Amino acid sequence: MSEPAYVLDSTAFYAGIPYQGSGRYYTTYLVLEEVKHHNVGSSFIQTRVMVTEPSPESTNRVKTTAAKTGDLGALSQTDISLLALALDLKGADGGASLISDDFAVRNVAEVLSIPLAPTAMKGGEWKNITWKIYCRGCGKNYTNPKLVVCPVCGTQLVRKASNA
Ligand SMILES: [Zn+2]
């Protein structure tokens, strides 16, 4: 059995990473740029995290896919780099699960068949993600993750990871 591998987004660093856990950790230079100002886990980053630049091919594929799914506008350059890195790692060494609680990131990952960790880091603990889907227009809550637009008033629905 190969040890688990993870692609970490910046929230994983802010929340605290399972320092004692086994496994391989990957991230991109853009994530490192974001977290270095916060001085989090610097020794962990130096000793345990492989920082890699994603290939231009995967970066382009992520952008093309996100444009098709309508998620491109919601993705930061950092999000795109993480997805591209996870795409590069797919198939190599059993791949790496992407850790992110961002809905657009998870959506694009699913389309590209990138393995997703079912959990996100919150307050230093692994938590299952549940989605809160609601309408900013009329305030109605929904549970169907496939809904994009509010059936009542037609407003684009907002998704938030909730770990309550
Ligand atoms: Zn509505």
C-alpha cells in the first residue's frame, strides 16, 4: 500500500496540517507565496512539502475545462496552479488527493477526474465538508448540489463549505 499523497491549498496551511501524519504533501509556488507572510508551518514546509511548478499543458487544460464549466471566473491563479499540479500528479505514483473546500476548485477537479480529499482542514482538524447552498436574492436554502440558479427567483446560487 502506498502512503497517501495530498495537494495542499493555502487554507490547509492556515488551518494547520497534520504534522505527525504520514503521507506525501505537495503544493505550488503560488500557494507558498500566499502562506509565507503568515509564517505558518515553515519547518514543516521545508522538510515535508514538495513544492512544484505545474506543467503549462495541465495549466491550459484546467483553464479550458473551467471555462466550460463556468468556474473560471471564480478561480484564482493559485487555484488554477493547484488543479494543474494535481492533474500532473494524477496517474503518477497513485496520484495525490486535492485538499480544498472551494466549490469551484472541487467542481473543476471532478470534471478532470482529479482525486479529491473528502475532508478539509478546519482549526487543525480534518472535517467532512458539507455544502450550504443558498440564494442571495430570496434567501432560500437548497440541498441539491446540482442546482446553479434559484428556481424561485432566478438568482445565481451561492455555495459555501460549512463544517458545522
Ligand atoms: Zn431565490
